[in-house]
Amino acid sequence: MRIFLTGATGFIGSAVVPVLLKAGHQVIGMTRSDAGARALEKAGAEVHRGTLEEPESLRSGAEKADAVIHTAFDHDFSRFVENCQKDSRVIHAMGEALKGSNRPLVITSGTGLGNSELGKPASEDICNLEHPNPRVASELAGNALLDEGVNVSVVRLPQVHNTVKQGLISPLVEIAREKAVVGYVGEGRNRFPAGHLADVALLYRLVIERAEPGARYNAVGEEGITTRDIAEALGRGLKLPVVSIPAEQAAAHFGWMAMFAGLDFPASSEKTRRVLNWNPTGPGLIADLDAMDYRSLAA
């Protein structure tokens, strides 16, 4: 297939590019920069210029493709609600280009949307449109396109990690450096699900090839790692003390990250593994945190 990939030079998208090419697909990679264009050309992908701020630039990319994988997202979490709304507009724009065909569109969301109740592992069969996570805007956009006949499926992400980045855990490193302590909320029993970058990249390929309308998949290698275990790993790497932050002080300590720091949102990938024969093999989250070069990251 000729696949338009948004976010093709980002953390996840840049890992998806070689997976698609190795499987024999052609890749049209979106980028906004000259450096990104050079990287895509070197990788063997076609370059398409576009930005999330200009949805029409993504629609034009979708128009010339057999399929679309949407991994791009503005990760300024201090403007999370606004960026989720921007993602909705982008999804609608690309969907317009795919109407009247069966060309698949794979969008990206978060595992939290599969939670029927806090603390219960999220599942692929649940789409909780009342969930407080603003990323619900992405799935609402996908549902609207499904109703209009567009072949949409969803990859839901946990904390995607390697030894360089770890989703929401990466900003915790910066907060820890600023505060000179690694904090967790309360007893630190709340859990974050996780998936290794290489496993997640493979999942996107499997999903686009299956192209099942309305299907949802959890890119989860580990169902839930406690925030205390995460904090202790960061403490080892940063050589900083690890402390409990009372819930009432979380906003002052974590800033915008407080909305996530105390959440318990484990997630299952049982159905994803069974349906797609997807078997995560990458290192676990704590192993990657222990292997990270924190001095290099600071530089």
C-alpha cells in the first residue's frame, strides 16, 4: 500500500517508517521542516509538507494515499485540551479525503478511553466517551467519520518508551530535576500502562493491514507499573531522593502534570494480542529507565 504517515519524523512515527518499508509498503511521510524532509528521504520515504495547524495540508496528503496512519500530535501538555481539539480537526480533514472509498485511516488515542471505571484495566471493547481525558475528542472525531462510512480504526497508546523517551514519564524527569526530588502521589500505588516503541511501531503496521472499521487496539506491553516503582527508577538514575507527595500538594509540585500523576489507569491488550497475533518483545519500562543515560538526556 501507499501509506500517508503523519508525524513521520516524530518519536513514534519515525519508528513506524522503517517497519512499513520493510513490509513492502510505500510511505508518504509528513514533515514541516527541511531536516525532517532529509531524514525521510534518507529512510526511503516520499516527503509531504504539512502541519497540524493547517488541516488542509494533511487532507492533501491523504488524497494521494491508499491508507493513512495518523501518529502526529502536539505534545505541549500545558495546552492539552486545545491540542486534543486540534487533533479532532485534523482527523476530520483527512476523513473528508477518504469518504466514498474503503481506504483505511488509523488514528491514535489513549488507553484511558477504554476504562469503564477508574482502576479497572482498560479494554479494547470499551469506548468511554464520558471519560475526563480530553483525548476523547480524537475518538469522537473517529466515530463521526465511521458514521459517514469512513474506514477508521484506533490505536490506543500507553506510556510509549525506549531509553530516550517514556511518554508522560519524560516530563517527570524535568520536574524532578527542578524540585531536586522524585515525587509520587500518596502511596504511589496508582499504575501506568506501558509499551516499548518497537512493539508499538509493529502494531501500527498490523492494524493498517487488517483495516477493520471501528476496531480499537491497545498498544500495551505491560498492564500497569506503579508510580512508586517508576519514581524509584528515576531516583536511581537521577541520584535524587524519592518522596511521597500528598494529594492536596500534587498541583503545586507537579504543575500541569498533576492531572495525570495520581491517576490509576492500567490497561489490557489481551484482545489486541489475540486478534492481531501481536506479541510484544521489547524491554519493560523499568528496564529502559534503568538503562537510560540521564547525563546525555540533560545535555
